[in-house]
Amino acid sequence: MDDGLRVTDRWTVPAAELRERFSRSSGPGGQGVNTTDSRVELSFDVAGTTSLPPALRERVRERLAGRLVDGVLTIAASEHRAQLANREAARERLVALLCEAVAPPPPPRRPTRPSRGAKERRLADKKRQSQRKRDRRADGD
């Protein structure tokens, strides 16, 4: 855990760039609920990281813009009762988010037109539906 966080085959976030904060978790917990700090907040400074090339850093900042506060991405985990399990959950979520954010953009969509057969089927379905509704009318128009 001390050697960093492996995001992709080529990118590992150094442990020095990760910040962990622990606090009391809400919810059930028995006798230790008010004494143990099991909630974990894992923070990663996207804007100030040196482990990422500038182009990828901008891509991550752009894709995670709604989740960043002053360039820092924070993940909170409190679903487990054990602090260690919450640390692992927060790290897994951070890896998933960063992996998705550094992925290359999808290829641009090539615009296409519906085929002649598709147009004919659509029009035939419309005629069939309008005939069905016409047949249901009480006045017989």
C-alpha cells in the first residue's frame, strides 16, 4: 500500500500524492460506533500531480470537473465497519474514476442515413397503426 496506487499499466499515483482523513462513520456499528474512526476520505490533487503528463492531466481535469474542488478529487467511503475495508473501497473507487478519466476519447461517430427498407418499414407501420385506429372509431369514418 505504501508504494502508491496503480491506475493503469503505465501510471501509478505515488503514495506521497494521496491524502487520507479518517472520521467517525454514521450508521450502525454497535459499541464501537462512537469511538472508532472508520470513515475514510481519500484525496488526490489532480491539478498539482507530477505523476501525469500535462495533456492527460488536462483531460482528467476536464472529465472530472464536476467532482473537483480547487483541483482536488475527494472520495469518501463509509460503507464498511472496518477502517481498512473502507480504505480499500476508497482506493478502488479512485482507481476506477481515474482509469475512466484518462481513457482516450471514443472515435467520432460517422453520421449515417436510414436505408430505403427501413424508411419503407416505418411508413408501412404508420399506415397499419392509423388503419387500426380508424377501425376502432365508433362513427366509422
